[in-house]
Amino acid sequence: KPLVKKQVKFAGGQQIYMEQENDWDRDLLLDPAWEKQQRKTFTAWCNSHLRKAGTQIDNIEEDFRDGLKLMLLLEVISGERLPKPERGKMRVHKINNVNKALDFIASKGVKLVSIGAEEIVDGNAKMTLGMIWTIILRFQSSFTERTKSTCFFSHTVFLFLHSWKDGLAFNALIHRHRPELIDYDKLRKDDPVTNLNNAFEVAERYLDIPKMLDAEDIVGTLRPDEKAIMTYVSCFYHAFSGAQKAETAANRICKVLAVNQENEHLMEDYEKLASDLLEWIRRTIPWLENRAPEKTMTEMQQKLEDFGDYRRVHKPPKVQEKCQLEINFNTLQTKLRLSNRPAFMPSEGRMVHLADKFLLDHLAEKFRQKAAIHESWTDGKEAMLTQKDYETASLSEIKALLKKHEAFESDLAAHQDRVEQIAAIAQELNELDYYDSPSVNARCQKICEQWDALGSLTQSRRESLERTEKQLESIDELYLEYAKRAAPFNNWMEGAMEALQDMFIVHNIEEIQGLITAHDQFKSTLPEANKEREAIQAIQAEVQKIAQYNGIKLVGNNPYTTITPQSIDKKWEKVQQLVPQRDQALQEELARQQSNDHLRRQFANQANMIGPWIQNKMEEIGRISIEMNGTLEDQLTHLRQYEQSIIEYKPNIDQLEGDHQLIQEALIFDNKYTAYTMEHLRVGWEQLLTTIARTINEIENQILTRDAKGISQEQLHEYRTSFNHFDKKRTGIMDSDDFRALLISTGNSLGDAEFGRIMGIVDPNNSGAVTFQAFIDFMSRETTDTDTADQVIASFKILAGDKNYITAEELRRELPPDQAEYCIARMAPYTGPDAVPCALDYMSFSTALYGESDL
């Protein structure tokens, strides 16, 4: 057959010619010499695999006709199970078995052009050999590609074939890897048959490579069959590749263990820092939640100063510790992600939040307080409602009892809300699984039952009083009129005294002026109030006059009220005394507010400069974080210099803190001259420090990613440029639609399933946003190989001599001392049926390194 060549360009601009692989042509017959070579070579290749299953073939086109050995061959070379074959002898059974084999080959992405099951079943030699060649290409592709692209980079296929004809290449291949088997200097180029037979015999005896070719066929053929030669040479490649596996395995294990040791140290440092910070938080929360009022102004001011010290002295270092903790956590997670390890889960993350406990304790205490108040109020109420005092009462006493009962009903109705609140709190405690819910429920049930009983008794007593009232007549109108007018006036005086003695708190001049105006308005109502007092006293005087005139002996006080004329006069005198005292207090407060206004202006002038400065710095950091000027190291140096300039601004913050301290000591809580509060500026300053620290940490993590993945500065610049182009909002984070557009721009053709898979990698929390770090992690992961648990297991298996366990002696022999001892200390004993004393389980150890089991 004529050689068909095509021109191919390789790196460096070199041009070589390689023979184009010929497809199997259904219209042409195989060259007889080639067919003989392929039949012998392919048969030997198949038997080299089938003997692992305890069988072999003699005639390649006959022994594969029923499909059974063909399916067995595919299972051996792929390591996978095929569908169960059909054992019948009929033609249809054979065709079905061969189709199962061909379907399996097709499932691996191999196109079987012009090869059908019927031709294999019919024993078509050409199609059978073509199918076996397809299998060899699929399952030994790593060798065939390497043979054609590296070993003979600048030769044509023709030269590749002829380089094996004199036998020196076969001997040189063996001598390169096993020099003790071949005396290469004694070989002669003019004796190819001897050379070939020598190489074939040595390979069969010492390398366990079956003889697949005849020397005479190779020498006597002008152009030996390419496929037969490549199949035979591939066996040499696979035989010699195992020699380097032990060294590769040891190096891989050392690399994996070093990464794991470093990560464990980082985890220990994080846990200690987190534990210390949480302990400080636990101690500080009760102090912050203390709402107990102090008895004096001095004590209250001291409490305010203590809180100011907390904000200025104690909290800022803890904020920095929290920021450092977050940076350590991000760095650790980046290293774990780059080394294909599971994410770190801090032990404190599994603790129940303290706020839940505080909430339950607060609700339980609230329930007990309300229940105790209600129980105190109901104490003796049942006895009062069941007494029979109305049976011997006079008319006036009946009237008094009826009014008293109406007042009780109002009080009873007012307590309805308390009972409902008690029941609601009990229900909430049940829903929150409060540990002492049974006792809460029992107490709540008792309160509700008692409440129902009080309602029934109240209704019963009212009915009895109304029946008695109908039997009596006469009413004391004057007493009733006195009570009606004395009660609201008495309430007015009590309210006035309370208002005049109220400890007012104002925050600005407008508020104190409003209080002064209101006080003046109150003073204007005093003459009218005095007229009402004189009218009420006149009613009482009229009662005395009538009693004296009619000879009536008044027994006891007014049955409708406990307010006496003497108490009204006494309270009125008190109101008269409090009015000028209130005048003086308001004027003193006006002077204090004028002083406070000066302090507000002083603070506002400084705050109005610092606030915009912080905002501008935040915006500049945001721009720096999404721009890429120079190398990552240049950016890191620039950011650290920028961080130092921010720290040098701290004296301005301290000066403002001093102004704010004066405002706090003056009990000033608002400032209309500025929109900035000290709290906001503190938070802004802390956020500024945290943001610059996080930005520096992001650059450091990008350096870690670049170094770990071997990403060049040009690639990283390209990643940042692409990311910034599609980051429309310039926030450093893009949504899923922009991210899809970015991927498509890089040449990816994305379906919904593939894009969903990628989003699962870059956005595992389903937040709908993709960070630049996640983007470069994904891009580097797509082009960089990473270690896996299976690879580590395979490496240990090589060091263990293909055993399912390994010994401490083998670990110490193959690994550096510190890493060998690291493995011995952590490997569990091996308990399999083939275990020996002191055997160690390297499989569970390897899976634990990647979070697939417990270490």
C-alpha cells in the first residue's frame, strides 16, 4: 500500500512529515504479510491480558466469534464489569454478546467505523483485526501517542518502522532500562535476525513480554506493519514504566504528608486564637447586658466612663484579633482548597449560640415574675367574692359594695391581658424546648383554671348585690357628687405633682425651651384649678350643713371615695411649692444645654473632616482591589505602604475620641451639626483597617494560588483583566449571568448542566455571586493536576509491594524519618484476613487525609 503523508507543524517552527494513520478500508484486502504480522502480534497481545483471567485464544477470528472471550478481554484491560453475557449457542446469542462488547467500546468515546457484530460473528479476519487494533488504541493510547510524538519527534512513520528492522533499537530499548541483560557492544548491524531474536528472547524470559513478532518476517518485509510494531513496543513501555512507580509514589506521599502537617499547625493556631477570643466574648456579654440602674449620678457617670474605656481601650484590640482570625481562616481554607483537602470546620462552630440560652432564661424569668404578680393579686380574691356581707348591710353600704364590686370587675378585666401574656410566654417556652417546660405548663394551667373560677364567682356576687339593691331605696346625692368631682381633681393634682418632680432629660436647647413653654402653660391653668378645688370643698361643707340642720349623725367617711377634704388641701399646697422649684430647674438646664451646644459644634467640625476621609480611603481600596498594576508582589508592597499611611492617621481619631469623651461626660446623645456619630466613625475606622488587611490577605492568597498552581504573572493578569471587564458594577464580585458571559468569552461552550457544575465549584453556598479568588481557583483547577485519595492509596500500595497493608519498617525505609513517624502514629492497625503482626492500614489513612473518613 502506498504511503500517504501529511504536513504537521510542531513547536519551534519545525516541519516534519508523519504518515497519516490509515483507517480500515472495507474495499481493500489486507496485505498478506501485514495480516500475518498483525494476526500473530494481536493474538499474543490479547493472550498477555487473557492469561490474567486463566484463559487464552488460538485463532483470533474464531475465538472471538461468540463474544464471550471478547467481553472477558474488555473486562480485564478496563477493570470494569460488562453486562452479563448470554450463554446460548445460537447465532442471535453470539451477536448480542458481541454487541455488548462493541457498545462498551463506544461508551468510551471510540467510534467503530464500518465494524459490525455480524462480521465478527462470521469470522471476518479483516474486521476482527481492525476491532482489536481499535481496542489497543483506546486502552494503550498513552503509549502510542508518546511513541509517535516524543520518541520519534522528527522522523516519518516510515523511518519509525525501519528503525526497528535491524534489531538494534529493540536491544537498545532493553539496554537503556536493564543494561545487565544486553551486551550492546557485541551486537552487529549487519546481523538483524540475530539481533531481533536476542531482543525477543530476553524480553520473553526476563521482562515477561510474550514474543509477538518473528525476526524473519520483519527482516524479509520491505515495510513491516506499523500496528504490529507499535503493539509490541507498547508492551516494552508498560513493562519499564513500573520501575519508576516506587520513587514516584514515595515522592507523592512525602508531598501530601508535608501539606497535611502544615495544615494541622494552622488549624491548631486558629483554634487557640478563636478559643481565647470566644472566652473574652463570654466574659464581656454579661457585663454589656447588665441594665441594673445605679443609685447616684456619680455611680452612673462612672459606669459610662467604664463603657467609654471599653470602646476605646478594650474593644479595638479584639476587633483586630477578630480580623486576624478571619485572615488566618481564609488563608487556611485557601491552602486546604489548593491541596484538595476538605474545608476546615472549627469546633466552636458546633456550639449552641449563647444568645439562645440568654433568650430562654430571660423568657423563663419574665414568666415567673408575671405569674408571681398575678398570683399575689388573686390571693384572697375567692374568699372576698364568696362572703355574705351584703345580707346585713344598709343601703349606703350596699351602694358602696356594688361600686366596689364594679371597680373590682374593671380591675379583673384589666388583668385579662396579664393572663394572656402569661399563657403566650408559656407557649413560647414550649416552642423553644425550654428544659423546665413541665413546671411552667403546670403553673400556667393552675393560673388559667383559677382565672375561670374568679370569673364565675364575680358574676355570681354581682347578681346577689343587684338583687339586694332592688330591696332598698334612698341615696346620698351629695356624697356621690363629691366623689365624682374629687376623684378626677385628685388625679389631676397627683399628675401635676408627678410632672413637677419628674427628672426631665433633654438633648438640645429646643427641647428645654419646649419644656419651659409647657410649664408656663401649666401655670396658666392654676387659677381655674383652684376654683374647682373650692367647689369640691363647698360640696363637703354642704354635707356638714345638711347633717347639722337635720340632726343627722354621719357615721364613717364618704362611702364612695377615700379622698378627704384634708388630703385635697394638702396636695394643693404641695403643688404650689413645686411650681417655683420647677422654674429654677428648667433655667439651670437651659444654661447647661447652651454649653452642650458648643461641645457639639466642636465635635462636628472634626467629624465632618474624618468621615469623608474614611469614605474616600474605602473607595480607593476598592479600586486598588480590582485593578492590577504590576506584579502581585508590587501590589502587596503598595498595599502595605497604603496601610501604613492609614495607621499614621490614627492621632486624628484619638483627638476626636477626646472630643467625644467630653460629649459623653456631658451626657450629650445627639448632634444636629453632623451626620457622623463616634460609633459610626469607629466602625468606619475599624472597617477601613479590616478592609485593607483583607485586601492584603487576598493578594497573599493569590500569590499562594499562583505559586501552588504554577500560574504565570501574565496568566494572572489575563484572569484579572477578564474578570474586571465582566464585573460591571466594579465591586470585585460578579453575578452568575456575568460569570457565564466571562466563561463563554474564554471559548467555553456551556450547557445548563455544565454551567451548573461550574457554579457548584465557584459558589458552593449558592449565594449567586463569584469572587475573583473563586474564579482563579477554578481556572487553575481546570488546568492543574491535584493529588487525590486514590492516588495516595496507589502510591502506598507500591511501597507495600502490592499488599493491602504496610509495615512500620517499610515506611521508615521508603520515607523521610519525620514523615514516616507521622504515618506510623496515625495509621490504624490493619485487620484484614491477610494481616500480619504490626500491619498498618494505609487505605483508611489516605482517605482520611482528604476528609473521606475519620483520621
